[in-house]
Amino acid sequence: MAPHALYDLSDFAENRSSASYFGNEQGQTLWSVPKLTVPGLKKPDILETIKAEQQAVEWSLTANELREVEVAVHNVEKTSLALNMINPVTFRLPTLSPKLRKASEAIHSQQGHVLIRGLNSINLTYIQKVIAHAGLTCHIAGKRAMTGTDGGDKTVLHHVTALSTAYFADNDYHAPSNLSGPMLFHNDLGDVLSLFTVSKSKTGGEFFLARVSDIYQELLRTRADLVPILTDDWIFESPSKEKGFEKRPILFIDGTHVIMDCSRVRITGTKTRPRPSFMPALCEQQLEALDVVQSLATKLAIKITFQEGDLIAFNNLGMMHARDSFVDDESTGHKRHLLRLIAKDDAEAWDLPPQLDAVWKRLYDHEDKDEKFDIFKNPFMFSAGH
């Protein structure tokens, strides 16, 4: 089962506050639930109806499609093309590209994700897997994100894998992505998140996806009182030391889409990077809202067991994701290692709430030539975390 919010209480227990700044002096909530009609949402009904409609959408590459990928990868190597110059023109997929463009439409629709399988059937080296991941992703969403620019990090390729303490300096930030414990439901920063499975763990590490629209429906049905809390401003730790913190909602409803921007690391802090003391403590209503979102996402999520060579791309604005804990065994070649790219498809991208405009500008407002592809398993910087 997906990890539960209570697993993470140690990360933010000290941030609890007996005072509620979401209510008046008597602790009564001052907001009413907004009356919203979002196209694509069903009338609030039983949770099981939503769950029954959820399933992983898999697509296995054909022999011809695999050959096309293989030729494109070899062309990149033959021409010594820089990884940051991989794009739909330099990574040609004449027959596969239209299907990948259809995949982008699906990702930005109610479906929300596509799982592409089969790349493990061709014998690719590690660097060729990096190239194939970047090449396939650019046909789905062509603009890569620099998620750590606020911290001076121009890296676009990150490694989701457990790292030993030897990789970290004393008192350094240990991102949940670089640990083997469970990760709660959350969102990264950016439009489309693309993950490629280089290798699997010995046990565990199941991946979970839950649609934000489904979570919202269940909130309306079961805990509508929490909607005003989630749509009000929260204090996030900023990845920029100069800014200190940022203020925006977690949940956005614009009449067309329901969007979630829930970076737990920047809201609750972690054991190695607690929520800063200069920021107001999270109140009881906020902690409860996070726990309810986690609980609903757990009930509504689909589970995906990754195979080597899998590429999953999903709408990070419209889906939350989580992961179970896992155990590696490197002596037998079992080492969970995913490659992460975050990208944007200008043709299909959702309209952003204005509170996210500045954040997205920092992610995507750069030249391709400035992007850094880190092919080595280095730790996430806090500025690139989630």
C-alpha cells in the first residue's frame, strides 16, 4: 500500500502550533467552500467508482519503433551531439514521433499519464539509456526544466536512487529521492515529469499515481471544510537563500483544471533540513489537510511496478505521486535507479495560476545550450528537490 502521512510526522512534529491562524479567536473557520464547476469532473459519488476507472495506461514499443529509437541513439553518438542539444530535430523518430505527440495529448487530458515499455529488449549501454530517455521525452514535451536554478544549479537530469552517506557532506541535505524510505504523495515543480527505469531494487519501490481531480472530488464529498485551507496561501521554504520563503496555495481551481502544487519538502521540511524557524509553524488545520490529502491519494492511486527500460511520463500539475520503501542488493545487480527529467509541451500545456508564473519562468526561461546533463549519480540539491 502507498505510504501514509503519519510516516513523516517526525519531519514536522516540532512545527505544530496550538494557535490557528486559519480561524478567528474562537477557532472557527472564516471561509466557506467555493461553488465550483470544473469540466471533466463527475458529480461527487462513491470513491469506489473513481477507483474502478483508474488503471495504468501501458504502451509497448514495437520492433520497428525500437529499431527507430536505436538508430536515433546511435546517430547522437556518431555525431558527438551534446546531450543538451537533443531535440525532435536531432533525435529523429519519423514514425514514432506522431504517437509520442498523441501521448502528450493523453498526458494533458484526464488520462494524465503514459507508461512506455520495451526499451529493455534492446541492448543499450547506460549512456545510451540516458540518450534514449532524453530523446523520447523531447517528442512528448520539448522544453526541459532547470529545477535548481534558484540555487545556481543548471542540471536538468537528476537521479532518483538511494545514495550512501559517502555521497553527502556533514549536515548536507539528504533528499527523499536519494534515500530508500517511502515518499509521500507530492508534486515536483514543472509540467511533465518523465522517469526512466535504469535498474530495479531487490524488493519494494512500487510507484503510485493519483489524479488531483479525483482527490478534489473526494474532498468535496467528505471534507469540503479543508478546501479553503488548501486554496489559501501556505508558506513554502524558497530554494533561494535570498528570498527565504514563498507564499502560495497548494490547491488551485481555475474552472478548467484542478492543479496541485504540494512540495512536502518545502512545506514540512525533513530530518536533515527542518522547516526554518523564521517561518510560521504549520497549524493543526494545515497538518490535518496534508494528512487527508495523503489518505485520499492513497485510496485513489494506481500502483505501478516498474520494469527495467520503462519510461513513464505524467502530468505533474494534475497528478500526485508517491513511492514505497525499497531494499537494494547491489551484489546481485539490484539497485533502484531512475532518471528524472521535467519538461513542458508548449502546445498542450495547461494555463498556470498566476501564483506559479514566476516559478515556471525560473524553470523554463533558459537556452538549451546552458542545460547540464549530470550522467553521474550525484545527490539532489535542495533547490532541485520536491
